[in-house]
Amino acid sequence: LPFWRIWCLTVLHLAYGFCIALQGIVAAPQDAERLWPGHSSLAFGVVMSICGLAQLLGPEAGHWSDTWRHKLGRRRPLIIMSTSAVVSFSFGLWLCSLLRFRFVYFFVFLLQQLAWNVLASTHVGLVPDLVPETKQGCAGGASAANVLVGAVLAFLSVMILSDRDHHLYYAVMNAFLVACAGLVCLAANEGSSVNLHLPQDDATSPILSRYRLDVRKHRSFSLLLLNKTFNYAAIVVKGFLLYFWKDTFRLSESSAQELTARVAITAECSAALAAMVMMLLLDGDSNTDGAGGGDISKVRKVEGAGPSRSSAPSSSTYRSLLVLGVGAAWMGALWFGALHVGKQAQEKFPYGGKPALDAYAGIMVIGSAVWGAGQGLYLGGDFALSFLLVPDRAEAAAYLALNSVCACLGGSIGGLATGGLLAYFGSGAPSGQAYAFPGYAAIFVFAMICCSMISSVAALM
């Protein structure tokens, strides 16, 4: 399978990284300020909660895709329909914001996120369906690189279009999504699934069965999901960096946002480069016959046929595990760097200001680049292992969509933990600060613990 086609099959991750970042950092926050000028932070919190709630649809949406019957295959019809839904509801958000329909905005946002979840849950099934097992490490690296490059493009778009009305971003997101979805559908040469017979056809099990996993039978995949949960919990800490810059260096809102943007772009660029390197390093031996690839109808023709997955771990699996564990440990070590910089800045520049920023801004940008490399390693290994360890390719979308449950649980646990730690240990802040430094130290230690747990669990896999 040529590399260009693998990239095309995973290019929806580029749109996902772009649209989620652009909506999360600009469109949704500014909509909240426009619709709830006095309570924008609370409104944005509700928006984020709706986003987490919508994640729970993932496994059921994956099951729909796994059992879809159409002459275009199992995945492409749902990709086309869910892309159309996302575009329609994004236009609806633009209209609600423009006309100031405040509570309708919440409902339309929920519908948009549900459509995004159906799209993402369907798309992840393409790699196990069409990419040979020996190339799935490469596909994992390509997926990670696309997500990260998409986020970088979103940050650059914000810089280019910063003087325009923020409603323009909805048109940009829709155009980008349609282009990527069209490319995926052209590259995915699925066979017809009209006559495909799967065990689910005769099943009458309840919806909750989609959310169950036999941890004894699928031990490695279960541990991978546990690692994803730890990662989502740690990611929440990144959302508090804006407050960390403001309180540590006593910066204005605009200066803190500028520093956050510099750090974020540097980290994402570094992560994207690392993921691209992993895309090549995790590529399996092309001379080896791997399970998978081609038409999914070759995977299972009759009820009761087992998954076409080799029982012995491949060299790609071992490499991906190593990369994931090293990347997590790398990120954990760099979180200690943020803690150290904050402590030094508090001691040497207790009143913050430009001298403190001049002394540590360069170090933070360099540190974010190094941290980003660890993130790229982790994501490359994580995506690759998701494809390599999926228990049954015939039900790949349902299994891989369990990631959305991890996102919901990890994000909720991380949000409660970091918010509580910051409020408890950061109380008694001096004048000019929202939270004292011990609060930030506590959440950085929390991120380090999560990263160390990921490395430890990877060693058990």
C-alpha cells in the first residue's frame, strides 16, 4: 500500500485537529463572550461539558458503521452523511451566534458534537479495514501527525485572520472538513457491504453491550484504553497554562495569550515533526505478510469466523509500545521543568513583570519544543497501537470508538482533580494573583503522575 494512500485514508485527522483547535481556542470562547457577556467563563464551561457528554455516543456510532450495509462499503456512506451534518450544524452555530439565540446555541452545539463523534468513530475503522498490519504503525504515525499539523494550521489561521470577525472561522472549518472528507472517500476503495454477514446482524443485545470489553481476553487493548484515560486526564493541565503565565509573571490578558500562543505553536510543531519521524520508524517490513488490508469482506464472510489478527505481537507492536512509553516518560520529565521555572521565577522575580518574562520566556519556548517531541512520540505510538491491537477488525470502529469513553472519563477526572488541587493548594494567593504557586505545582505533579502511570502500564502490555 503506497504511503500517499495511507496518508489520504488518515487525512480526516487533519481536519479534526484543525476544526477542534480552531473552534476550541477562538470560535466557541468568542461565541460565549458574545452570547453571555457577563458570564462567558460559565457558558464556555457548559460548552465543554456538552462536548464531553457527546463523546459517549462513540461506541454506538462505531457499531452503526461496523454493521452498515451499502454498495459503497461500511464507512464511506456514514462519513458522507456525518460530514454533511457537521457542516450543517456548524452553520447553525454561526446563525445562533449572529442572531444571539443563546439557549438554542447549546442545543445545536450538542448536535454538532454528536455528528463529529459519528464521523470520528466511523473514520477510525478505515485503517484496520484497508491497511495491512505491517503498515498500521505507519498509519498510526500519519494519524498523529495529521492531528498535530491540523492544530498548527489552526493556530496560524488565528494569526492570519485575527482582525476578521470570528464567525468567518465557521466557513473556514467547513471548507477544510469537506475537502478532507472528499479526499478520504476517494482514497477508500471499499467493497460493497450489502451482502456482508456479521454476527451483529442477529444480535439483539442492548446498547450498553457496546461499552463492555472483556479485559481478560483483550488484556493489551484494555491496558491501552487505560493509558488513554491517563493521557486525557493529564492533557487537562495544559488548559491552565494561561493562568500560570498570568499569575507567575503578572502578565496582562493579551500578553499571557501571546505567550500561550507562542508556546502552543512551538509544542505542536515539534510534536508534528516527531510524529512524522515515528510514521517512518513504525512502518513494518513490507516483505512480511501482515493481516489486514484490502476489502473488509475478506476478513469475515460467515458467522463465527474469527478475527484476522495474528496472535503473536509483531515487531511494529513492540516498537510502538517502546515509543509510547518513552514519549510519556519524556512528557512527565518536562512537566517538572515547568514546575522548576515557576519556582525560580517566584523566588527571583516575586513581582513578575517584563524582567521575569525576559529571563524565562526563551527557556519556556525551548522547553515546550522538547515537551512537544515527547507528545509526538506518545501520540504516534498510541495511534499505531490502537490499530495494531484492535481485537477484531470486523468490529474495528466499535472497539476503537471506546477511545471516546476514555476521553470523557479522563477529561472529567482530570478536570475535577486539577480544579480541586489548584483551588486547595493555590488558596491564599498574594495580591495580583488568582492562585498561589503551590496550586500550580500540585497540578504539574498530577500531570507527572499521569505520565508515569502511562509508562508503567505500557511496560505491562
